[in-house]
Amino acid sequence: MADYDLAIIGGGLNGVSLARDAAGRGLRVILLEQGDLGHAASSATSRLVHGDLAALERRSLLRVRRSLSERDIWLGIAPHLVRPIRFAIPAHANERPHWQLRTGLWFYDRLAARRRLPSATTLDVTHHPIGDALKRPIGTAFEYSDCVVDDCRLVVVTALDAAERGAAIRTGARCIRADRDRIWRLAIIDRGHRRIVTAGALANATGAWSVSTAETVLRQPPLRVTARQVNQIVVPKLFDVDAVYVFQNSDGRLIFAQPYAGDFTLIGTVAHGFNGDPAVVTMPAADVTYLCKAANRYFRSDIQPADVVKTVSGANMMVLHGHEGERLESVMNLQASRGKAPLLTLCGGDVTTARHRAEQAISGLARFFPMSPRWTAGAPLPGGDFDAERFEDVVDDSRERWRFLGEAEARRLVGAYGTRLVEILGAARSRAELGQAFGPQLTAAEVRYLMTKEWARFPEDVLWRRTKLGLSVSAADRDALAAFMAAATSAASPSVPRDGDGDSRPRAVELQSIGG
């Protein structure tokens, strides 16, 4: 008997979604991630959970309807991570006519299975806060509802749910060889230790590494896919309203400008082909200039490349339909021949439909393993056990319970941890009780939680993925955080699990609780 029913290589959104779905159906699951969860393309998405207006323009109505249905599901199961927000499309005289935008948004609203978000409307921005940041003579904007998400936190919280349902999540674990027979036999380097794991089925969810993993690790013929790079920029805050601007650029692209990490604005995206090392995805200077110029068509503030404080880039494998620049699809392929263990490949796709993709993929394995029915659409992610309409109430309740929290900090913490915030703050009555501070918001209590529950190992894991505080933490605080985490890791002295040596049930989190 194999140690696990399903082994998953890759800890991005696709990989952890597979792990959550499979573990919840009763499968014994292990997930192997050579770096950190969501460290590649899954932390460089557009951060939108939406129906996709561009797909509506291509008349892909079924695709839009499915995405809007998934948007509603995310609001139900992850109300702390997925946040409704108003999107504003300023009407530019040289772009799509007013009637086309108005009609498109009318259809967009009606394609939603449930009308739980406010409908589209037309704004006179000369007398509305949306217009404060815009150039004149822009006088009209079309406003509609969609959602934004903290993409990498969604990855980590999904992995947490998988672990709590029995999946073994191994970060810092690299699969160097996989031999396929009636079961898979995987050779793994896990935190410097070589070990062997066996599994009844294997999933390749390595994103931009899918082709190289298939060729060098699995020794299987790779799928015919294309690599695509997505680029965005972060600049100082450009507007005060809580909204996302959607700009029509002169080349037909839609450019989004959204609030980011409190005091910043995220602008993107630019996508094009990629031919390089997925571990080192850098943004070309031409793309930085392009996004600055696109934003400058609309914003009063003049944005120059020198104003960019951070670039956000990632690459993934997708199937390209039609000509360059047309729609991109995820890859889902199940190989199952007689006498050979199943091989599932899943890569690409957007954040919005990740849950649905995983559900379909795991359902494809039902003929190989007994499993319970589909379940992920109705089960809240950790911390998300409250109604989306009550988000502000949860923030207010948190400030009432922990009176030392300011509004912005409480909103960030609830938006990251939801009702699990109590596991971080506990019975603390003052900020001093949370331990050492690393900047204005990050405390030792939060770092300890991230290390013991969410697989954080290095400062980058905390500052850029599990929180977005990297832009507000000084170099001295970053050094102090690194020293604290190194000392905590040394004190914990986690042991390397030996799956298959008797107890084949997957373990969840390996780090012990850290004191101090």
C-alpha cells in the first residue's frame, strides 16, 4: 500500500486547492513545495476575483457566468480574504463609446446567478470623490461591483485548511525524481534530508516549472503549452477612495489601478511571452514605462518610472487560443493507462476559478480512489466563518476586544486572519503583551503564529506573502525580524518526518510552538 493516495508537486494556488479538495474527500495527501507557498505566480496575480469584462467583450458569456458564480462562492467561504469593492471605468473620449460600456455592464450584472452586490451605475465624476484623482475633462465614469483578494494569503489559508483536514504540507521539500509503476515512488530532498515517498497518484502543479518537471523529474512527454509573464507596478498612493479604477488604454487593454498595502497603488497588468528561468522573473523597463503612460492618461498625478517602489512579476504555463494576446486557458490533463499510476497535470488559470478547477481535477480521480462528494463550495476557509456583510462588524468587534488596535491595523488583521485573529492576539490587553515589534504593525505574536501555523521560515515569507508589510518596514526592523525568526527556528528544532516508516497518515504542521 502506498504511503499516500495523492502526491502533489507545487505549492501555488492550483497545488494547495488540489490538496484541500482531495483531503476533504478523504484522500491521504502530501504536497511538496521546494520553496515557499505561493512564492511564484500565485503571489503576482491581478488580485481580482471577478467575472472578467474582457471575456464579456469576447462574448464568452458562459465563461463570465461561471466566473461570477465562483466570485459569489468565494464571498461565502472567504469573506475575510475576498472583499467586495466598486470598480470605476472613466469614460475616455477616444475609447469605447458610452453606450457600449453601459450595455456591457448591464449584461454583466445579469449574468450573475445571485445579485448580492450593488448593480452598475453611471457617475458624474465632476461631483463625486471618484473624480478627485482624475484629469479633466473626464466627466463620466461607469461604476460596477467585483472583488479583490490577497492572492498569496488565499494560497496559505487554503493550505492551512488542507492541513487541518489531514494533508501533509511540506515546504522546502523538492522532488528530484518520480518513478511511475502501479504506484509512484518519489525521491525527495526535504530540508536537506533525502527520503522516499510513495503515492497512488501524482499531480504536477508546478506552474511555470510544469514542462521542466515533466521532462526531468517525471520523465514524461510534456504538454504543448506556452509560458506567459504578467507584470505590475506598485507606486505611492494615487487616490483616497476605496475603489479600483479600470482604464481603457489606447491599444484596447484594460489597466487596473487598485489600493495596495494601505499607502500604495498597484497598477497592471502587462502580459507577454516568457522564455527564461521562472525563479527569476524580472519586469522589462518597457513594461514599467507602458503602465506609467497608461495611468498618466487618466490620473492627475504624473507617474514616472522613478516613482515605482516595487515591481510584481510572475510566469505561468497556459494554452494560448487564437492569436497572440487572445484568451489564455488553464491546462488540465489526466494520464491514466493500464498498469500505470495516474498522472494529473494542472497549471495556469486565474484566481477566480481556482477552486472549481481543483474540484474538476480531483473528481477525475474518483474512478481510482473511493472519495466523498464535492464539498469545497460550501465550507469556509479558516477564519472565514462569518457572513461577508458582517466584515465591518468583525472589525468593530476586534477593536472593542483589543482596544490597542487602530482602525487600519484591525482592518488588516481581520482581512488576513478573520476569526482566527484570536489565535494571534489571545487575551492581550496591550501592544506590549504581543512582544517585540518589527515596524508599526508587525509583532512577535503575529510572527510566531505565521511560523507555527502557516509555514513561514524567512523574513520574505512574512513581509511579502503572508502580510504585505515589506514596504513599510525599515531595514533595521527587517534585520531584527530575521534574527528573531532564526532564533525561534533554532529553538523549535523541527524534526524531519519519516512517512512510510509505520505511520502513513499525513501530518500537518511540523514546527513546534515557539515560546518567547
